[in-house]
Amino acid sequence: MIWIMLGVMFLLLFLGFPIMIPLIVAPLLIAIIYFPDLNLMVLIQQFSLGIQTFVLLAVPMFIFAADIMAKGKTSSRLLDFVGAFIGHIRGGYAVTTAAACTLFGSISGSTQATVVAVGKPTRERMLKEGYKDSQAIPLIINASDLALIIPPSIAMIVYGVVTGTSVGELFIAGILPGLIIFAMFALYSFLLASKNDIGRIEKQTWKQRWTAFRKALLPLGFPIVVVGGIYTGIFSPTEAAAISVAYAFILEVFVFGDVKWKDIPKIAESSAVVTAAVFILVAAGTALSWVLAYAKLPEVLTSAVLGADPSATYVLFIVAVFFFIGCMFVDPLVVIIIMTPIFYPVAMDAGVDPIALGVIVTLQAAIGSATPPFGVDIFTAIAVFEKPYLEVIRGIWPYILILFVASALFILFPEIITAYQMFYSD
């Protein structure tokens, strides 16, 4: 059954159908062939049930807020701010790029939005400082992937919907791992710049730093408001998403004036298209997961791969491998929707913390998004920078290795992920 399902999906993808079509056709086909007595209305209901979760309301609002910010000059303000303080050190501008991607990721929750918004200005500045495209573009792609780890994260929202895990706790848990990965990127950037004697700009005066800070102050307030509000319990992730739209709108339209009233309908239309695609993927993925569960495939697969009594560490390792491979070929949200219900029950039986599992799954989605052959951020970068595929991926491997090391660290020591529990409970 699994091979027929995969064969149909890959055939439809090969014929050029968008990913949502194979996801819709596959469960219907499996139900008709293998379960002829099954009432298809039950399956149709699964499509609608998949998008009826209240927390999913956060997705279109975070997307809308990110699109408003991307239309303005928020990324440039963040870049100027970080560069003013650390741009003069060796590799400082590469570190600035990583920091800007991380900060914008804490606004957008989307890796692709971060590549688009931060990529152009950072690449231009890195080239001026002596970097090659094979050094600048891979950094931008992989630093943008921190948008999936640093809250708010659309991938974490989807994982929370699929498993019933607290999205607020997932957001808080992603902060420390995200900062650790940023520090690893910063160290590599320093070593790379030292080796090639590049990546340092003139030291800014304190007056210039104050100016850059003042311009970036309000954009920096965005993650503080969102994460701080969730952390203190003032509002839920869904309410935080609504506040983020209001914050972005007021900031870009009234305060900075970088976005005009006439731009809002087009931004809203773009956000609606992306939201529709996400919701269709969630609905179709939910139906497919239900069919797989109905066929008892998760039990068969997990017993074959994991054995009878796997340890928590072994389960996390297998989860990391499967999700990484899946996200190399398919959109991360699709992989999370389909594969999480397969591994989640076994992980819980093995004693894995659901929050730790969520961060590991999200991290693999981030790595897969930037890994050949079909990482989605690679093709976003190709479109944004107008560079050929081989040039975009040429310098990507050191960052993939860093992310592998980070994954191993969090798998062996999941306490790093759950350290927030000493200070926070949802």
C-alpha cells in the first residue's frame, strides 16, 4: 500500500502537479482500493477537520504581518543596527547578516520570507566587503532557516496543531536552540573571514550607533511584544498573531511610512494566496495521516524501524533522519503533517518530551529546507538572486554540517531544549 501511495504521489509530482494535488489524490485512492467499505464522507470530513483548529488562525496573521514588514524597510533597519555594533570586527558583516536573518525570522516565522526580505540588502553589502556569492548566499539561506526555530514559527504552529502540543511552549523552547545555532554560525563566520582576510567595515561612532539603534528600536519591539506577551501569559499565540498584524501595520504605514495605503490590498492578496496554500496542505495532510492511521501503517513502520522498546535518544535520532530526508524533497509543512502522527505516539511511549520532539522536528525541517536537491529555500534564493543552482549550493555544506552538529547536541542533551521549563509553564 505504501509503495502505491508513494508511486502515485511521485508520478503526479513528475507530471508537474503542485504538491497539494498528490496529497489530496493519495488518500482518496488508497481508501477506494484498500477500504472499499469505508464511507468516503468520513474521509472528506477529515479534510475540513484538519483546518478547524483555533490556533491555525495565527498562520494567516503572522504571514500578513511578515509581508507588511517585508514590503517596508524593516530588514535594512535591523541590518544597520547590528552592523553598527559588530560590523568592524573580523567577520562582523557575516555575523551581522546572520543576526539580521535571525531577527527578521523572529518577525516573519518563514524561512522563504526571510530570504526575500533580508537576502537582497545583505548580499549586496557582503559583496562590497569582499565576500563571494558562494560565501554570501549560503549564509543567507541557512541563517534564514533560523526563522523556523526562533518564534514565531509557522512550522511549530503546524506541529502544535497535529500533536495538540502547546504552541506557546514550543515558541519559548525554540529561543535557546536558535541562539546556540546563531552563535555557531557566528563562530564559523569569524573563522572564514580570518582565513580570507575579509568582512570588516569601519568602526562606527557612538553617535552613529545611537542613530542606528533609534531607527531599529520599534522593529526590535516586535519579537519582544510577541514572545514577551506569550511568556507572561498576557495573550495566546493566536492573539499574539493578531497583535503582530496591528503592530506591523502601524509601524510601516503610520510611523515609518514605507508602506502606503494603496499597497495594503496587494499585500493582503499575496498573504491570502500563501495562506490558502498552507491550509490546503494542512487539510490534505490531515486526511492522508488519517488514512495511514486507519490502515495501521504507523504501527507497522515504527516497529520495523524502531524495534520493540527503543530509547528516547534512538527515537529522536530516527526522527531526525526521517524528517531531514523528507524535507530535502518536499515542503517542510507537508512532511510535518504526514510524518509527525507516525512517530509521535512511539516517541511519547519512549519518554520523549513533546516539546523537545517538536523542536527537533522543526530543526530538521529547517535543515532540509536548505539542503539539495530540492530544499525550498535553495529555489527561493535562485529566484531572488538570479543565480544558477550549482552556484547557490556551492558553499552550503559547512552550514549543513554545523546544523548536523547542533542536531546531535540537542538529541543527546534534550535538556537544552526544555531548560525553559525552569522559568515558564503554559
